Amino acid sequence: MDLTLLRLNTVIETKKPHPCGGKLWRIVRTGADYKIACLTCGRVVMLTPDELKKRIRRIAEAGQ
């Protein structure tokens, strides 16, 4: 997965579901770290680029 495709408000699907059952996340912040928010429960998680690259299954909806 090429992380340059990930912009603000991009919706991604993760390989494993969040404990709330949601698999879709919105990218809230990019930079040295990525901040993603679960679309089901609203939980916000910060990940390093390497961690995010391992967790992404696909881009569900392109952002700005």
C-alpha cells in the first residue's frame, strides 16, 4: 500500500475489525504519524506509518 494515496478524510478498511465491530476508519491527521477515527464508535487511534501500512486492506473512499 502506497501511503501517499492517503489524504485527509480518506476512508480505509482494516484487515481486523475494531472491538466495536467496525472495519471502516477515516483519516483525521497525516504527517509523521497518522490519526484515524473509527466510523462506528468514534474512537481515535494514532499509528506510525509502518503500523498503518500493515493494517490497511483497501481504500474504501478517496479523500480530498
